[in-house]
Amino acid sequence: MKKITLLQTVVHLGGWFPLAQIVYDYFTRNLTANPIQAIEQRTGIHALTFLLFSLACTPLSSILGWHELTRRRKALGNYGFMYAAIHLSIFVGLDYGFNLNAILRDVGTKAYIILGLIAFLLLLPLAVTSFRYWMKRLGQNWKRLHRLVYIISPLVVVHFLLSVKGDLLRLQGNISRPMLYGFIALILLALRIAPVKLTLLGLRQQLQDRFGQIVNKN
Ligand code: HEM
């Protein structure tokens, strides 16, 4: 039997905990005066957070040398998709009461909804092909397809920025949180650029050599 690691446990408990908390807060009436909006906002944030966690696995694994991280990337991405699907279902079912006419009318007028929709449509093939069967079947194309996450995360950050009340150009309003998420996404994407990656790996090697020398001297 395969051994369950601590990281694996943390990832799965961390994946379900926010949902359990939303359900708990719903039944204990702790979801603000506008529970639908609160669930929409929370599921949106959790979806983006898990997407960024999954994006962080590869660079952190090479910088820290913690290779188990790459094996947890898929589960983190799937939790991201799960929260995005709940987010969309709440929007369609609770916010708009499945009124497709009203949704179509608003989709055309609100840019952030169009961006959210594009992000979700791009997430769908990633979620569907996340199984081992598709990984084997698609081979190199699987990797290419999953690079879509590099487009999805900035799209979601802009969706977030446009959904809050604020003015990006005047740096006014509630833009600090989407800006923080955008900054993290930017760093995670920059870590994939070859020269940045090589510089960090070089630094890691230098630190390892220094610490190795100190340990050997003592
Ligand atoms: C068709 C697809 C989508 C629709 C219709 C949609 C709808 C919405 C709406 C209505 C809000 C504003 C909630 C409010 O403040 O009243 C929102 C916010 C947000 N959405 Fe989406 N969304 C979609 C896709 C996504 C996806 C795919 C993600 C992430 C992977 C996402 C992440 C977020 C985030 C982070 C927020 C901001 C939450 C906050 O203000 O704290 N959305 N979305």
C-alpha cells in the first residue's frame, strides 16, 4: 500500500476545509447580510488561491529541491477547478436563479464576467484531462495543453480586479487584494522564464556549497 505523506494530508485537508467552513457558516448564519455574494466571493478567492498554489509547485520544487511538490500539483489544480465550478454554479443558480436570458444580457455588459467565463472555459479541458489516462494518451500535448494555466491565472486576476469597486489607474478602492494576487501570479510566472530560473538555481547551488563547507569545517 502507498504511504500517505504529510504534504498529501495537508493538501487534501486544505482542499476541503474552505468548503466545510462555507457550509458551516451558511448553517450558522455567519455569511454576512448578503450570503450569496459572500459565497461567490469566497469560492472565487479559493479557486484562484488553489490555482496559484498549483502554479507554485514546479518552481518551488526546483528551488527548494522538494520534489514531492510536483506530485501534489494536480490535486491543487483540481481543487482550484472545484471551487471555480462552485463559484460559477452559485452565480448561475443562486445569483441569477438559472435565468439564462438575464445572464446573457449581463455577460455582454460586464467585462469581468466575460473574462471569468473565458477563464472557466479554459479550465475545463485541464480538469477533464487531469486523469492519468489522458496524460498517457496525450503525451507531450498534455504538457502543452496544461500550459493554459499561464493564461488562466492572469485572466482570473483581471476578472478579480474588475469585479471589485475601485479604480486601478487612480489606485483607489478595493484593489489591494487583487493587486497582491496579481503580484504573486506575476512572480510565479516569472520563475518559469529560463534566465530567472537558472539564476535562482545558481544561487541555490552557491548556498548549498557554502553551507556544505561550514558543516564540513565544524
Ligand atoms: C463564468 C465564469 C465566472 C463567473 C460568471 C464569475 C462571476 C463572478 C462574480 C459575479 C464575482 C463578483 C462577486 C461580488 O463581489 O459580488 C466574481 C468575483 C471573483 N471571481 Fe469569478 N466568475 C467566474 C469565473 C471565475 C473563475 C474561473 C475564477 C477563478 C479560478 C474566479 C475567481 C473570482 C475571484 C477571485 C473573485 C473576487 C472575489 C472577491 O471579491 O473576494 N471567477 N466572479
